[in-house]
Amino acid sequence: MTRSRCRWSLDRRGILMPILAIAGVTISPRQAAGQAVRGWVGTTVQAVGLRPLVLDTIPASQVVRDESGALTYEGQPVSCPTASQCTLYGVAARETTVAATQDVSLTAWGWGVQGLSLTTLLRGRARAGGDVAWPRSDDAFDMILGYAQLERGSIRVRAGRQEIRSGLGFPAFDGAWASWSSRRYEVSAYLGRSLARGLREPANEALRPLESFIPDETVHLVGAAARARLSAGSATARYQREIYADRSGLVSERGSLDFVSNVRRARLTGSVDYDFAFGRVGKGRLTVMMPLQDGRWMVEATARRYVPYFQLSTIWGFFEPVSYSEAELRGSWSARPDLALWASGGWRTYGETNATTVFRPLKDEGWRVGAGARWELGDGWSMDGSYRLEWGPGAFLSSVDLGMRYHASDRLGLSAHGTTFQQVEEFRLGDGRAVGGGLSADLVLTDRITVAGGASVLRHRDGGTRSTSPWSQSRAWSSLRIGVGEDPGLSQRRMRR
Amino acid sequence: MRPLAPQVLCHTRRLAFAVTALTALAGGSGAAAAGAQQQGFPHERHQGLFPLCAGCHEGIPGSDSASFYPTAATCARCHDGEQQVRVSWSAPERRAHNLRFDHRVHAGRLERGGDPPVECTGCHTPEGGARMSVSEDIQLGTCFGCHEHQAQEHLVDAYCRTCHTPLARSGMSLSFIEALPMPADHEAQNFVLEGHGSSASADWRRCATCHTADRCAACHVDAARPEIESLEYAPAGMELAMMTAYYPKPATHDEAWFDEHGTQASREACATCHTQDDCTVCHSGSLPVRAAALPRADQVLAPGAGIEARAPASHASLFFLDVHTALAAAEPGTCATCHQESFCVACHDGPSNGGYHPPDFVARHPAAAFGREAECANCHSTEAFCRECHQESGLTGFGRLGPGYHSAGAFWLIRHGQAARQGLESCISCHKQTDCMQCHGVAGAFKVSPHGADFDARSAWERSPRTCVACHLRNPLNGSQP
């Protein structure tokens, strides 16, 4: 896949600035009192081996019609766009690829300016080998975060690349953010160049190579939030809008309300958002969590509404996706201090699609149930097991997972897991069972250095068709994380894990 | 809080110390040595020879320490081997003490014939004893015979500096210090937490009688506070009892306080027990200004209370991961207390082993992707992540004439609308916009409108005309060119 490289020159400056600034702080021969750098460096290497799907072509003469009237080849339904040839998915030869990710996260403060700090999170990616392109591995560098913050009393100001964690997701932008807070209230506002959702890169540059129709235009983001923290609970209201830099149109306009409240022993959390651009209610969630019998029981009831959100810059939102509403009940029981059991069940129904249906409509409801247990066996051993069943439009999944962990010492942990699942993808071919398992280990080498690694295999046994075993795969990963700078609490946090 | 260390107290209840100290002082020497010399020098046998105490102890009235005791030559005037047998004699070493007693004052009263006159025997001879029956033990009552003690309890409410010098100036040995009696009020259960601070604020000089500032600085992170700085540190070479810091957890530090402690934090309130390092155990980002006001552990003598990071009660729920989004959105600052932004990113934009998804999730993610319990796009760009991976796995949209992927049901193409409206995000994890525009655009094959019955075309045009034009090629309201 070809990706635009023009943003490299842009990001390089963004990367270098915080690096130079923090390096200056770190190596400066005359550090100011209270000056410090803290952070971590993490390296993750992952490998996967699998057999990708490939589109295969066969002569129509080899296709037969099965009992249901569907055209098949060796038991697998095919599509025959022409009279002479049919297409179907097969599996290619096994391919292996290795991807590496390098993160550097640093926060520095000092310089004799009270409340001034720099925060940066840099990520480097590389594909070490193989033919399968690991998602985003062709992005050599990303500055995910890179901002300066000044905190003076109740005022905080940030400038640079940052993101907002909110009921509207994780909008990221290059710009400024400011807040005023008191013990009970906080108001904040932000504006800047909007970055692509889930990418933290300029939207138009990041997505144009991937999508046929992405406007070549900078998008500005502006938003504001107000938070109240009262005895009854906390609530945050937020408004946010994105517009094209040339003001030729709106990209998004949304608002959200998130709250958490403690009513006696119960905790009430809720969130709802509204899409002003399309004039419709977005996602919503209301959860009541109630501990019973001194916390041995935990009961949680959730009402949820989900509808996907799309920006006006794409055509997807104009297709008017419908929402689903779901009710879910979950409970956990700490039967003993070393044993906890849980179970959950939920049912959802989709709104009226007003779409043409032929023969029979698709499912418009779904449900999911699950149950599991956590057991501390003693002597460093613990077990975790669960069963989940989910059946809705588009997919069915029945899965059993079992994990076991052994703390050989305060520094060494060993884990093993096994899984088996049956999966049906309703909108496509595919019905099969998979069995897999893996081993992993994590070792705290020093108070600041942790290494971990693992490997797993998954074997797919298809449902009797010739075709595919796309879920069969082997994976391995390793990671190294090094704490850097002044962090007296680092060792304690690590040891607790 | 970390487990409380046992308090090492340098006080004992050995009130005999006071007696011993006074004994030493009365003899012009430390207690033990003085006692030994009393036994060595038989005062009573010499009482007929010396009419005045100052004949031998001539330096005492003038506080001339060099002539507190007679010299060996003085003894040899009689004990010359002819008149009397030779004896060996050396004056005892003066031992340190912390009494403010000044012989000169009392000697002055003697010379002036004060009323009542102060004789040496008034203190040094037991009541009813012979003139030179010098006692080893001088009772407190000896002082209090003249000096009325204003305090009901000597060790609790006396004005210490009337009689005592600060410990730091006393030069007392470790054994003396360890033998200092402990006042009764120090034994109160909450003395360390609630008593000693107010007591020190009221009269730090009382503390200084038995303590140097080192004792305070052993626990107090912020030893620069006035009450402590008023005390003197032990001079070089002075040996002190081992001091182990003791940090009992205040009753105020309950769960409710834990939630609010940030708003109440200040150097004055926290630095008694906590260094900046305690803050950074949890506060993992840039240090809050209030926390930065506290001294670092390497800047102070006290170790600080030392705390362990702990998760709030909400994190204990087996379902916390599912509800954390609402909490984070409602109270983002609360999360940021302990978690750096990179902590969030580790999952939300991480290299896939962030821990949110179970192992092998990618192989069975379709159900979760269709069900959308969580919004995948919060972490994954549908285009850059989902579609890129699907393409690499061979799942690529090929326009309106699918090659067989959706062949599980007959006539998929003409019945896909319901699936699209129910799970559009899943569709676009493989399909580009142009795949749909082949049929749904005005230039497409079938010109099928994707809009619902309630679609507000005018509003859409006003908000984003360029998107309308993508399919309609011109203004769909009036047909004009954009």
C-alpha cells in the first residue's frame, strides 16, 4: 500500500522539537531545582504467520448447485458473475511477517518555571520482514503526543499535539487547550488542526491514499467542556465541531454529556452524545452498579444505545445507519476471597432500517451471554476461565477461554492460555471451529526494566468445506520496557504488577 | 501507608536520672565519677581539718572549673609520707549535664549572707547529717526546698528551661540521653499524631530539653518549619539514640479524604510526613504544582511516610474495563492523576498487546465488531487499520459485483441494505466509498438512494455541500452546479 510521505517533513519538525527540548533538559550541565524527566521506552516486536485469503477463479463447468440451490465448488458457495467463470475465496501459501514498534514516552519539567512541563510520546514502526503488511507499519514515525503545558494555580494551558479523552471519543489535534478548574468546577476549551480519528495524523493526508474520496482540505477542530464535581457526582458536558479550514462546510458537530454519581452504595454512570450535524441522538449508555453483601456481590445493569458516528466529510453518515438498543445484566460473586464468579447476559434489537428485503429479512436482534471465574489457587497460581456466546446480525461466536498464571517470584510471571471457539459469519462464507493456546512470560529484570514475551498458535478446522482456514495462525511477541528519568514510585508500581 | 515501624523512644521512666544528674552536679562532676570519688575521698574523716568547703573546692563559687577540686599537691601537704601516708589523688572528670544550675549564683548568696543563706551543706549534706557527710544523692527536694516548683508534674508542665539547658548544648553522653525520663503526656496514644505538634508549637523549648532538632528531622520531611528550626541540631560528635521514623496514619485519611486530597494538598499540610516522592508513586505524569511544592526525598533527612500506589475501589470490579470509558469521560482529571496519557495510548493506539482484548482476539473479532459493545473507531481507524488488515488478509471490496465473499445467502446484493444500515462500520472495514457510489450515486448503475425516509436534504446541503456533490455531481436541491 502506498501512503503519502509528505507528512514526514511536517512530523519531523514536530518530533525534533520535543526531543531537543527534553534532551536539553536532560543533559544540561546546570539543571534547575526540581527539574526532572520521567517516562519510559518500550519496544515491541510481533510476528504472525498465516495463510491469507486469495480470490480464486474456476470454470463455471466445475460448479454444481447444492440442495439449497446455491452454486458451490467442493462444498463452498461461489459467485458466478459470468456464464463461463466463477470466483471464490481460497487460501494462499503461508506468509510470515514481523513488525516492530518503538515507543518513547517522556514528560519533563523544571527550568525554574513553576508548572511548565513538556510531554511527548513518539512512536517508530518498522516491518522487519515478510509479505503481509502489518497495519500502519509503513508509517515510520508518529508523534502521538507532543505538547508543552503550563500550570499556574487553577489555570492550565497546553500547546502542541494532544488528544482529548472524552465522551466523543479521542479527538486529537495540533493546537491549544486551556482550562480553569476549581475544587468543584472545570471549564476548558481547545482548538487546532484536527487529526484523523484513530490515527493522530492530519486527516486529509492520512486517509487520502486509503480512500477514494477524502477532501484535500485541512480541518479545524474547536471544542469546549464544562465539568462539575458535586457531592452527588461528577458530570462533564462537551461541545465540539470540526470545519474545513476554508469554511466551505462542516465536518462534524457533536455534543456529549457524561456523568458518574454515587447514590448510596450504587454507582450510576451514564453517557449520551448528540450529533448536531445529522440532527440525531448518537450513542448512549446508562449503567447502575450496586455492591451487595459488603461487596461480595456486584450487580450491574446497563442500558445501551449504539449508532455509528461518521463525519460529514464521507458519504457514510448519509446512508443513515440505524441504532441498536441493548439491555444487559451482569453480576459477580466473590464466593471466597480467592474465588470470584461472574455471569452476564444481554439482548439487543436494531431500529427499523426501511431497507429492501428479499425473501426473508436479516436478523434484527442479537444477544450475548457469558460466564466465568477467577480463582487464586495459592502459592502463586491463579486461573481465569470464561465462556461467551454471542449471536447477532452478521456473526455468531461461541468461545471458551482458559488461562493460568503462575507467579514464580515477585519478578517472574508465567502464563498459559487455551481457547476454542466456533464462529459463523453470516454475511459471508465461513463456519468453523478453532483451537489454540499459548505461553507467555514476563520478567522484571530491575526496578525499571521489564521484559515479556509469548507465543500462541491457533488451528482452524473448517466446517467441511474445501476452502479456507483463514483463522489458522501462529503469533509471537516480545517486549522490552525501560523506565527512564526520575520516578521513585516506578519500582513499587512494577513490583505490584 | 506502609507498615508502621515501631517507635524508638529515647525516653525511659527512670526518674533516677534526675537524682543522678544532680548528684554529679553537686559534686561538681558527673554522677558516676562523683560517686566513686566520694567513696575514694572520706569527707567525714577530714571534717576537723577543713572548716570551709571552698578550702579544697575553691573554684566552685566562681565556677572556675580548673580549681573545682584540690590538686594532688594539696593532699601531699599532709600526705607527704612523713606526716601521713602518701595517697594518690586525681580530680574526677566533669561529666556533661543539662542542668542550668550555676554555683556562682548560690555562692553569691552565701557571700552576701542571703536570706535564707545558701550553704554548701544545704544541698550536699543529708538533712541531719554531719557537716562533711557529703551525700552521693542530691534529692530534687533539695532544690525545691527553696525554689517552689510551679508545676504540678515536673516532667509535664514545668517551665523546663528554668533548670535545664537544651540537650544540644549539654554534651550529654548517649547513655545519659537514653536514660532521660519520658514525660507522662508522651505516653498518650495519639501523642505523635495529635499531641506533640501543638505542644511544640506552644513551647518548643520544652522539647529542646530532651531533644535535638535531629529527632524532629528524623520524621518531619519539612524540617524547615519554625518550631523545628528553633531547636538546635546536635553538634558534631554528639551521639544520639537511633531514631526510626514513625508515620502513623491520621484518622482523617479515609476513603472520602483520598478522593479529595488533591484539593487540600500543600506543603504545610503534607510535608510533615510526605516527600514529593510519595506523590510520584501515583502521580505519574508531570508533577502537580501542589505536589511539586513538597521537598524531594533526597533533599531531606526524613525518609517520608512512603506509600504504595493503589487502585481506587472502582477498579476492583471484574467489569471495570467495560465501564471505564464513562468514568474517564466524566472525570478525566481523576484518571490523569495516576495514568500518563501514554497509558491510555498503550491500549487505544498500542501495538496490540495492550491487554484490552483477549489473546487471539483478532481471529474472532467479527462478533465483537458487529455487536459494537465498544466503539472500535475510538482506537482503530476504520480505513487505516481495519481495511488495511482486511486487504492484507485478502478481504478486499471489489465494487458492486462481489467475488463471492458475501455468497452465504442468495441475492446478497439486493438485500444488503438492511445489513448495511445495521452494521455500516463493518461494511466500510472492507469497502471504499466508491464501491457504494457505483450504485448509489446519480452516475451509478442503479441510482439507488441510500437516504432514509426522514432524510433532510436541505440541512445536509447546507452543512456539507461537497459531500452531496460527490454522489449527486450538482446541487441536489435545485440542480445547479456547485
